[in-house]
Amino acid sequence: MAKRMREKKEARLENKDMRPHATASFVRMSPSKVARVLDVIRGKKYKDALAILELAPYSSAEEVKEVMNSAASNAEHNLGMNRDDLYVAECYANGGAMLKRMMPRAKGRGVRILKRTTHITVVLDTVK
């Protein structure tokens, strides 16, 4: 049942992604609305992406900015990186659990309303 546990653990640690990242789970927003903002900042330097998020007219920009600041703080505190050397290597929004609600309609019927949630992930890396 538990064959080669130490070897498997070492292999997992070797293949682990050591780039700084941050995740916000169950954000009460549609993944498509968040992805619209993430597409703009993907590949940009950290300072440029932060400036874009400050001026973006979308409500999801505030949530993405918090996650990006958290990833930059993780880079500074945990890995000793400088914020000026960081850029947005990866960023994506995955769908989370949906809150299912009902809205009453005519003749005693009901229509389901899906209130979507999102998991926002931002991965930073240093400029080579």
C-alpha cells in the first residue's frame, strides 16, 4: 500500500513549483468577469499590472489587486525577492461552488438562479 513513500515525497518536492503565488477562493463573482481583467495583466511587470488594476473600471480589478499584492508579499517575505523584479507569469480564474437559489415565476413555478463563485490564482516570477 505504501511503497516508496520517501522516494515519492522527494520527487514531489523536486517537481514543486517554487514561484511565489497567491489564491483567493470562493470570491462572489463570475469567473468570466474576473478573466476579463486577468487577460489584461498577464505577462506584465508587477508595477505596470498594479497601475492597470488601479485604473480599471471593473469591480473584479479590486479582488485581483488584493491577490496580486498578496503574491508579491509572499515573494518578498518567503523567498527574499524584490518587488521591482517581479512580473505576472500566470494568472487564472477557476469556477468555484455555485450558490443555487430559486426565483418565483408565474403559475407556481420557480426558476433556478446560479450565483457563481471564483478561485483567483496569481503566480509571479522574476524577470530574467
